[in-house]
Amino acid sequence: MNTGLAISIAALGLSLVGVIIAVMNQAAARRKRRDEQARKNFIEAREYLKINRGALAEAAIDAQSEFQWDAHVPLLTRPGWIPSQPLSLDEVSVQLREPSQEEVAALVQGRSRLLDYWPQGCDGRRLSRYSQAIIEYDKSARMEDRPSYRLIGVHVGSISSPRYELTLTEASYFDGVDTGESLAHETAFRKFSEHEAPAGGPYRSWLADPFRLGIRAAMPGINTLTIRLSKGQPSIYMHKRGFNAGVSMGVLHVAPAGEFQPQTADPTIWASDLSILKNIIREYAEEFLGVDEATGSGGITIDYQKDHPYSEFFRAIHSGKMKVFYLGMGLDPVSWKPEILTACVFEQGTFDRIFRDMVTDKIDEGTGGILLVGKDRSGGRISGRRFGGLPLYAESTKAFSDLKKTLPAGVACLELVRRWESVILPRMK
């Protein structure tokens, strides 16, 4: 081979190497821009969801009216999910069973359909869960993965025998975030970026039926409207959620409210803690009294009949000074999260005694949330601070029924208590 030909071949080789390097650099630059845009879209969708949760709920309930059996309750419901009258908790049975293979596999399938809605991790790895993306790119969010009950089935009795049966299985809180709250993220992303209808989206279309509970982690929340009776007007207490909450940021809600969970991760406690009443009492201890043990921390197992303050509630129930009513259940129109609706009515003196050490700023510590409790009525026979609450039937209460300001489950509790006022309140007299 002559020298000139060799030089030409070498030059051609260098040229091809240069072209290959240039193409690789361009591809890397495109991937970088794509990843940066994905991060930007994710963060903007999260911010949009925080600010516009109420507006999204209004639009979602309008777009899914075929699933709204009770037109006055802003939740997706089936016939009988809202009973004809409030029930006692004795008329609502809760059962625990093992999840089927199909129910476990469905969570993996669901998560795989959402990957395009969040970016890769900062280290370039693929994030497989919405909860991972929140932790990595929304540093303000406060979330903790804990064991939680997953709703699998709802059986409603007849009009003559209105017994409810809720079937649940074991899961974790992040399962619900990944396959339920991610629906809210999809809705927010489509609305702010594409101006699309809230009821659409590939993931929601794949789920198709909101009442097909086994295809996602349908993690029920328990929402309680607290009513304090007095010689004058009954009063209520509301929660202003902090903007650092992991979900449903900055909106109003009834209090207490929280996930349906066992008190600890100890598997031996799952069956004995499967109680709506025990869950409500733990939420009262945590949100109204700031009791750390109510979160299940420290490996402490609660003895509800002996340990303070939990035993106080059981004594009040046995004496008839505290009554809990089951109002029904529905699905949040944005996230399809099951919401158990209850009301708890206290005689004035009992309320003031149990909550004599009430706090207002530890309802969801670290997120900025507060309790709205009315005036401080310190003094009298019971030492400590006595907050009189917010008038139940004042104009200010009507403002709490605005979906732009209050979570749908909170509006539903207010609506049903007003509907059944004559049934709920006189029972305490």
C-alpha cells in the first residue's frame, strides 16, 4: 500500500471516529435536555397539585358524574355506600385476609404504566415509584412509609339490614401513594401542561373502573367530623393542612383524619388493630393532644383500656358521653382514594376533660398544619385550655363546604351531618 493511500484511509478513520463522537455527544445532550425537562415537568405538576387541589376536585367530580350515586356528596359512590341513615360502628364489620397473587401483581403492573410522569433519579437510575420521585424531587414533602390496610371489597346489606362489610389486606402507605395518589399527579400534569380533561389520562383509562379496587392499592382514610355539644350551639374543629404535607397540601379538612393503619409494624398487631374506632382514637391522641406514641414510634404497643389518653375515650363511650357514627364511604374524585366518613359527638364536659391539654400546632408536625379551634376558653372547673370550636351552623361553616378550599371527604362529612342532624345530635341529650 502506498503512503498516500494509507494516509487517506487513516484520515477517513479519524473522520468517522469524529462523526461517531459528535453523534454520541448530540445524543447525550438530548438525553440531558429530556431529563431536565422531565424534572421540570414533575416539579411543576407537584406545585400545581398543591395549589389547585380543590379546583381539580371540582372538575373531576363533574367529569365523573356517572360514578356519583349521591349528588350531594362530592365523592364517587355506589348504591348503598352512603346509607339511608347514620350507622353505629357495630353495624360495620372489617375483615382481614391475605392478598391474592393477582392483587399483588396488579400493583407492579400499575406502577409500570406511570414511569413517563417522573424523571430519572439524580444518579441516573430509573425511579420505579411515585413515592421515590417525591422524596427525590420534592424536598419539602414529609412522608413516612408505614404498614397500612388496603381495601379490597365493600359489601352493603339490604335496607332492612344495613350492615356493611369491608374486606382489607396488608400493604404499605407508599403502595397507595404509588398507585392512587399518582392518579392525582397524572390529573395535575395533564391539566397544567396539556389543558386536558381531569378524567382522562392513560393510567386512569387503564384502571377504567374506580370501584375495581383490587387493581390498585386502595388505601382507605378515616375522616372524622368532631362535634362538641354545649348549652348553646354545637361546634366543630377543622384542620388546615400544611404545604409540606406529602399529599393534599394546604387545604382544609375535618379533624382528626388519617390513614387506616395498625399502630405498629408488628405483624401480630394487624388483626387486633383492625378497628375504625381504635384508629380514630389514635388520631385524636396524635392530632389533638400531640401524643408521639400514637404514630407507632418506639415499638410501643397501646393498651386501649388502660393507657392514657386512649382509655379516656373508651370510658366516655361506655358512659354514653361520646358517640361515633358511620356516615358512609366514597372515593376521592381525583385520586380514587377510599374515604371512610364518620362523626364523633362529645358532651361538653367530657370533651373539655379529655382535651384539656389540646394542642393546635402538632396535628401534622413538620408540615405546617394547624387545628382551627375557635376561641380559647381557659378557666372554669377544668384546668388547662378549653377551645370552644367553630359554630357548626354559622356562615363560616358553610364556607368549609367549598370544594375549592376543603377536601371532598371533609365536605362529605359536613353534608351528611347536616343531613342527619335530627338523628345525630339529640342522641346526646
